[in-house]
Amino acid sequence: MMGLFWSLLGILSGAFIAIQAPINSQLARGLGLPVAAAAFSFLAGAVVLAIVTLVIARSQGVTLDWRAPPPWTFVAGGVLGASYVTISTLLIPRIGAAALMAFLVAGQLIAGMMLDRVGFLGMAVREISIGRMAGAVLLLVGALLVRMF
């Protein structure tokens, strides 16, 4: 039962990505600069997450250990996320939501397979099998078909 819940939550998260891109594109058109739209998107998210973090930490009696994570990890995720949001904001009016989502999923799968293969940051190592490679190729072909036709 929980497996179904987590799967549905993953689908919901994917839907949020599909909905976020045109909203940010609309904001970019209004502001006149895509990177400004991405900045405000991240600012709003940061404020909401800071409030949620404070509420949860206080309610659970958790104290954040600011010295435990390597310093670069405080920046890397945000830089990658900001790049994703900015690029998506630029692409959505040019290639459409369906093509953007198809390419995003293809890129995520290919990167995920590479990260699995090397055991990035302590992840379990998973080999790139023929089946996984075929799935990635089919997904990439599917993304190209969504974009071209």
C-alpha cells in the first residue's frame, strides 16, 4: 500500500514540474527576463521551505547541524535547480510542455543511470544492463517523436 502511495507522490511531483514551467514562463514574459522569473521562483520556494523547516524542527525538537554536510552541498543543489528552472523557463515557449517534459525525463533517466553506475556520493552501484540501455534509448526516441510530430 505504501508503495502505491510513494508512486503516486512521484507522479504528483512530476505533474508539479509540468505545471511550474508554464507558470515561470508567464512570469518571465511579464518581467521581461527569464532568469528573473527563475530567481523569484526560487525565492518563493526558499521562503516557504524555510518556514516549513522552522515549524518542523521546532515541533520535533530537532537542531540542524550546519557543520556536518560538506560546504559545497549547501550550494550545488541550488545551482543545479536554478539552472533547471531557468532552462525550462526558456524552453517551454519554444518547444512546448509535452516535449520539454519528455526531454526532462530522458535526461533524468540517462543521468540517473550514470549516477547509479558509479555509485555517486555513496549510492548503491547498479550496472547498466541491456534492458536499462534499451529503455533509455526508447525514452529518448519517444522524446524526439513528441518534439517532432
